[in-house]
Amino acid sequence: MGGANDTTAREPIRFFTEEELDAMEEVDPDRAYRIARAQAMAERGLGAERRPEDHPPPDPERVREAIADVRQILNQDGGDIELVAVEGRVIRVRLKGACVGCPNAPLDLKNVVEKILFNAVPGAAKVANTF
């Protein structure tokens, strides 16, 4: 994710490698498992046929845990994310750091943040970036 002064489009963020996940597992096995699972689901595109109304509304604690996992992924490229609010079935976030002004930020929000949050919090219907 490039900064505001980055004139060249960069590829979307990368996921953790198996080696990085193995190293993380030695320190925090639960987080390594959650991130590996979220990455695998995002890569497979799971959640495309989901029905959030079939699930209870998002649990704010589960949202915070999922945001922490997303943060680790975004931090790899200098980006960051902040949970702003959980309003009904809408999760409001703020992309920060290198994500601000990055041409790939909308794609990362849709293809990474949204997929990971939707898989971790099935009751969520929308993820919105709040400026």
C-alpha cells in the first residue's frame, strides 16, 4: 500500500507466508491460527453467498479480534486499521498509515478486510471505511 506521495500503483497487500505464520505460532498460537484461517478463507473467496441476517448481529469483541488480525496483515506494508464503531450489522473502520491515499486501499478493503471480517463475524452485512 503506497503512501500519499507514491505515484506508482503497488500490488495489493501480501498475506503472511507459512514461515512467518510458523514464527508467529511460537509466540501466539491462537492468533497464528486465526490469521492463517482468515487468509485461507479470503483466498478462497468464502462468504460470497452469505446471508448475514441468518446470524446474530456482530459481537463487538469478535470484531475487535478480527480487526487485530487484519491490522497485522496491513502493518506489513505500513498500513493500519482502526475500529470506529459497530452500528447494527455495519462495521465502520478507518484505514490509516500507508493505506491513506493508496490507490489499492478500496481493493484491500473489499478483498482483504471485508472477507476476513465477514468470515470472522458472520452477522456483519457491511464494512465501511470512515474518513
